[in-house]
Amino acid sequence: MKIKLTVHIHYRKDHWKEEGEFQIMYASLPNELTLTYIGEQEVEVEVPSRAKLIAKQLAALEKLKQRAMYNNQKEVAEIDNRINKTF
């Protein structure tokens, strides 16, 4: 599925770098010492369908769940170890 987005183009040049770089941001930021606002542009991007998006979200949640279970098991093992050493 394709959607249209408005992006804001900036040019960043840090004093320690030889070359600057263009950056695309979701909002326009004020000009400052290292950042210059160039303008806005509408772009069309391909995004996943709803079904693919849901699958990606579920996979990310499953990964978080696995990490939480691992951390919980690790903490329980550490507590058990302390109990066994103390009593």
C-alpha cells in the first residue's frame, strides 16, 4: 500500500566534519548553527498492508515477551541462589 507523507528537508554541517548531510525529518526545525531548513516535500512511500503490519507487531511483542520471561527467570534464579547461600 502506498501513502503520501510531507517531509521536511534539512542540511546539517557540523564544524568537525568536512561534508554536511541532508536529513529528512517529520517536522521543520528552526535554523541554528549546524542546521539549515531547506523546505518541505511530499513523498510517496510503500508501507506494509494491515495484515503484514499486525504480523510484525505480534512478532515484536513475542520478542518482548521472551526477553521479559528470560529476565524474570534470571532474577528468580539469583534470588534462589541468595536463599540457598543464606539458609
